[in-house]
Amino acid sequence: MSSMIFGAASSPFTALYLKNKNAEEFRDLYPEAAHAIIHDTYMDDFIGSLEGSDEAAQLARDIVEVQERAHFEVRGWVSNEPDALTLIPQNLRLDSGSTGVDIGHFPQSVRTLGLIWYPSTDELGFNTAALKTSLALPQKITKRHALSSMMRVFDPLGVLAPITIKARIIFQVVWRRGIDWDQEFPQDLSTKWKAWLADVSSAVDIRVPRWHLREAHVPNQAHLIERELHVFCDASEHAYVAVAYWRLVLPDKTVQVSFICSKSRVAPLTPVTISRLELQAATVAARLATSICDAHKFKPSRRFLWTDSKNVLGWLRSDARSFLPFVAHRLADILELSSLDEWRWVPTALNVADDATRQKSDADLKNSRWIEGPVFLKSPQYDWPVEPHNTRLNKDELKPSAKIHSYLIQVGTIPVHPVSADPSRFSQWLRFLRSTARAHQYIRRLRCRANAKASTSHTPASRLRTSVAQLTPLTAEDLRLAQLHILIKCQNDSFPDELAALRLGEPLPRHSKLQKLHVILGSDGLMTLSGRIGAVAESTKATNIPIVLDGSHPAVKLLTHYYHRRFAHGNNETVVNELRQQFWILKLRSTVRAAAHACQYCKIRKAIPLNPPVGNLPAVRLAHHRRPFTFVGLDYFGPVQITVGRRHEKRWVALFTCLTTRAVHLEVVHDLSTDAALMALRRFTARRGSPQQIWSDNGTAFVGAAKFMRELYGPAVQEFATNQNIDWIFIPPSAPSMGGAWERLVRSVKSALKVTLQERAPKEPVLTTLLMEAEAVVNSRPLTYVPTDSNDEEALTPFHFLIGTASTANHYGKTEPQDLWGRSLWRKALRLTDLFWNRWVREYLPTLTPRRGDRTGDGLALGVGDLVLVVDGNLPRGTWPRGRITRVFPGADGLVRVAEVSTAGGVLRRPCKKLVRLPV
């Protein structure tokens, strides 16, 4: 396809991808144009802003040239600066008379991402004429009309938030009362809605500057002294709002305040306290400030976030972990997006966000402080509101366990023992090590607090608690000290008598496990082994004097398992060698083997599928003295290329095998459709008779696709089989061994065809002839031992049951006239057939008796509830699906060989030799 289609689900992505791909190819030649196309183009609208007309003209020309390289014609160019379009051809500029929108009485306006842009004044506004027409007062006010009118006001910047939030509050009341969609509003709601329609109709005439420095007469952003971002937030019982402003300090020290945007939310239906709603508003304010900083090219020099809630400020200055989850989670979000020194208090009277949360009747926003910004921001910082000192913390949100306790500490000289966590409660060495390091860090903090209280008694307790409670990230030195204490604790637990003897300078006890080792006590308190290789220049201290440990200690087991995982669950000798570089662990090899044996990953990686004992042959394989092809196995193979005219086509071969006599019948199938399968089955039944049972594959045996299988064995085939009194039996999916009766014959036929075809594509009559000859070859194979003595009987073949001779080349010899007598001929036929079947029972049947003893796995039969891996030969072992057995199917001998497994992708039926039990 060389052109993009419209209306498809992938069309928007395709358009954006092609646009960005074209820009990436020209990034080296036009870096600014490529960046603008990728980041400043919204579907088919480009919006850009530069500080000079020359730069804008050059960028516009480059964008047109880059897009023309991909045959994209960028039309409709318009700018508030005429010089910016000097390099754009006239036919690509926007025609002043084709704005595409009813602009009312405002001239020279264009639609820009749902808003109206007035290039002459560089302002953004609303489609006033269309809005006033759509917001006309209807004869009957219903919920359907209210929702339609509310959604017609498209205000992405939140300029009309003080008015639009009223509509959402009214609609919430409508929803709470359960008013139907076409039911007329009650009198009180109707009055409120009419007042809202009047407010929004008068407010849509408002405009806001697109460029925040439009009235500052500053040539570019670099001339600003300060660029501050101020975000105000407030909440009431009905809504919570956040609104943002720029505070720009110009070179002449004057201050300009400009509206940016706002976000408003309706209070939830579930009753929430005002303090929690104020916290929600603070969270929205922090997110809004972060979004503005990320979206703007020029970042603010400072940020200020204002709230009139003393509870919120008190919570921010406290430990978030001492509060209930609702407050704690939002405090964590706020402090992650902002710092504590950015938050300020503002009186409610000066909080501009209060204008949106209070349902005031005055809707004149054009010259209000909502658009112009708070008055105090135009004053110097020393005139800004100052937070009073009588702030009290709301303790209603504290956890029940967050209480003040008094403790009596008695200071004395006591022996200090190494502190570490309980290793039996951990499964990983690093987690155990870091937990111990955190415990030691907390102990050091407590000591610092005690020292600080003793030295600075005049410091406020709240400030001291805040500074001490904050934990710093762990360093390498913290982990080294934690490991030292862990090893000392291990030695104290494993070798208490030996350590006591070394401290007293006495010899080791006679019963000691270290009696044959020369151990010493180091200055750090660790017991090490004194080695004999200290004279080697390259010998390290850890190698020469390794630390002595007992392999049975839980912490040492965690350490050994860590090294086992660190070296990719590899050879045990590698782990032994690496541990010997630093440690001398008693019974090291057995400890490493135990760690590898207990490793869950290694258990899963080394587990093998359960291969139950070979079961008894089905009764259909042993049904002697029955007509050939009474019990049939069916399989497809192919495709085989044939020549039709001057082209090649594909054909498949349906193999029917008699499960008792092992005879085969081959049919050419034109395709994998249901009709082709039906015709092949009807040709078979016409020539060989109708079978009682048909056994076939139920998985991916038919060209490896389940959808072909569903087509092949569709309802039409099943209906045909039922009408012919045929039982169709399917083996479990992904169990080719259960279909070995026909899989082996497929291989034999393929071998015969490979010799005759020799990679050629014959014509269809030739292929049919070759298949018939291959069928004769396979049916001529001996089923029993081939004798070498001329006096012995010839070997039994499938042809004996089909045509009465060993092959098509044999004949009975001369006949006599009495052979034509009816009674004699019938008896001879019966005798000949009975002779063949007696030989089948006597010679062929004993060859099926041996049973292979190839049972593998853990020796336990699978049961309901077992967790297993489903073997998939097309996937790596690590990606095999996992599941739980929900049903088992025992055989006639009571052994389970098939089970149903519930996985994330559905329920699968698999043989047991395709399931690996997870050792959990």
C-alpha cells in the first residue's frame, strides 16, 4: 500500500509515525525544524512560538521544505507577525476569508486546537457565536440537555473554571437525586441551571494573552530578572481547585502577573472532610506545577505553592508515616513533586483559588483577579502574607499507634554485642545485609539524638525529631560494617568456646571442630585462618587469612546461596572457588551442594516431565478377525508441490491406516477446507467400506494451525461421521506419541515419495499414481519375521488381508475347474482369511507384547492442584506457560496420562509427558 487510508484504527498512529519518521531523516540538515515537527505538531496542526520574526520565518520555510520531501503540503500558515511569513508562498498561507468558523463580531480569527486565536491581538478566546447559539435556553431542561450544554464548553486551559465547575456541581446533585435522562429538572435545579447558562453566555467573550510577555515589551526571555511560578489551591465541600500564574520581574523592576491555566475537580460523592479535600487540592497543585515546568522551554527560577489550610502545612512538616494511608500517600506524592520550602500560607481572602470553589453569583471574570492574578504578587516579597505562629496540627488523621511515650534510660557500662537481623526470616543475603545496615543506621541516629538533646537543649523537639528521623541512603561503608557485624554474630553463635579461648590466649578445646586449623583473632574481632601463602606478592589479605565460618549457620547458608545466584547458578566448583577467596567455610562443598539443591530456580530449570509407564494397547489395535479398515487412524501430511499448467500448486495427502492390520490408504486432498476433508472421507468409505471408529490428531498436526483443525473437523464432518455410524476419537493435543500408529506410516510414505519425486513437482495424475505405488510399497512391508528357508511360510503383510497375497506381484498359480464351484470357492475364501488371521494372532501379536520401562520424572503421578510447566517445543524453556492442574483422566489401568491445565491463556489438555511438575 502506497497511501494511507482513513477510518482504520491504526490510521492516527500511522500518520504520526510517518510525520516523525520523515522529520528524523532530515534532523541533521534541519535540526530545529525536525524538533518542531516532532514536538509541536498535533495531528495536522502545527503551533510554534519564537522570539524573533527572522527565526520564525526561517523555521516555517524549513518545515515546509522538510514536509515537502515526503509530499506533505503544509497549508494554512498564519502568524501574528506578518514578517514571519515572508518565506512562505502565498498559496500556502491562510486565506483571510476562509477561517472555517463562525467568528461572530471578532475579525481575523482562526481555530486553534478547539480554541479561537486572534492573531492581530495575539489572544486566545472561545467560539462565542456558536456557544451562545448552542447554550440557548430550551423549553424543557433535562439531564440530557444539561450534559450536552456542559460538554459544549471546551476550556482546556481552565479559564472559565469558576463557571464550569458550577455546572459539574449541579450535575452531581442531579445524579445524586436519581433524575432520569429525559425528566425535567425540579424548580430549584432549574433556577440554578438557568443562572449558569446566563453566566457562561456572558463569560465566553473573555480573552487571555497567548504570550505572557505581550504587554511587557521585552525582546526575549533572557532579559527577565525573575521568572517565578505561583500555584494557588483551595477546596470547599463541593470542589477543589488549583490555578497557576507567572510572576515576571522585568528589567525596569516592574512586575507582571499572567494567567497560565487551572485544574478543577468536583468533590467525591462519598463525604470527605474539608482538610482532606484541601490536601487533595495541594496534590493537584503540585502535579500542575510539575506539568507546567515540564512543558515549558524556559524553566522558572523559583516556585511557590500557596494554600490557606494550616492543616495541610502542618501535615507537610510532619512525618508522613505517622498518618493514616489516605493522608500519608498524598503527602508522599506532594513531597516527591515539590520541596517543603516551596509551600507558603495565604489568607483565604487573598487566595485566588477560592474564587472557583465558592459558588458566587458574580460571574464577571474579564477584569477579575482570576485572570489578572493576585494583587499582592505585584508587590515585593517582603509584603507577601506571613504565616502566623499559632499553627496547630490536626491529630484526627494520626494513626492510633502514633502516641507519645516516655522512657527511662539507665546508662551504664555493659558489653556491646553485634546486632543483626534474624537470618531465618530472610530468603536473600542482600536483603538481610541491607536490613542489618538499616538497623545500625537507626542505632547511630538514636545516639545522635541523645547527644543532640544533651548539647542543644534549647532546640525545639519537633525540629530535632524531623532532622533525626530522616534516613539517608545506604553507602558502601554501611554495608561493609553490617557484614562485619553479621560475620561476628555468626562466629559467636557457631564457635563460642573457641572465641573465648582465643581471647584468653589459651589453646582450643580438644573437642573443637577447629582443632586441626591454625586460627587467630583479628583486631576487628573476627576469627580467621592463618594461611601459609602470605609471602606471595599477589596474595591478598582475604586469601591468606580467610574468615572462618560454619556452613550450618543460617546466615552462611544465605551467603552461599547469594554466591550461587551471583555466578549464574553455574558449576558448584566455581562457587566453591569464589567463596574460598574470602571465607573458610567448614564442609564447604556440601554447603554449596545444599544451596544449589534448595535453589528454586535450579529446581525448575532441571525438572523433567513425567513420563508414566506405557499403557496397554487400545482394543482397536488387537481386534482380529475383523474386516480391514474397521478401525482407522487418520492424519495429513504435506504440502506437496504439483504442476498445473505453468504454475505450481499445493496438494495434501490424507493417510488412512487400519489400526489392526497396519494397511494404509492414501487420498489426495486439494486444500485444508471442510469440503476437501469430506470428499476424501467419502472416497475412502466408497472403496474401503465405512469404518466404526476414526482416530485422529486434535492439535497442530494439520499444518500446525488450530484454525485449520477447526475447519477440517467442523460440524459438517462430525455430522457426516454421525450419519455413517462412525465414532470420531481425538487424541490429546500435543501428544504425537499417542498417534504413533499413523505417524510412523506417514514417515514411511514420505520416504517412498522422496525417492520417486526427487524434489520435482509432478502433474496431478503423476502424483496420484506415485501415491498409489507408495501405498502398495507400504502395504507390502512384512509384519512378521522374514524367513530365509524356502520351506517356511512367507512373511505376513497388510496385503494378505486386502488382496490375499503378499504383494501385487504375487499370484496363486494355476486353477482347476472345480475351483469355480460356488460352495468350494466360498469355503476356500473363508479358509484363506481365517489362515491369515490365525497367523496374525500367532506371529504378529506377540511382537506387540514388550513394554518399555522408560518412566521418568519424580515418580509421583500428577494430581488436581499440582503446579506445572506446559512444555512447548516452539518456545525457550524459560517462557513455557505455567498453570495448575484442574482435572486428570486416568486410563483403564488407573494411571494418569492426560490432564487439563488452567493457564493464563485458558484451559489446555495435555499428556503428562508434556507437563513438568514445579517443585514448590
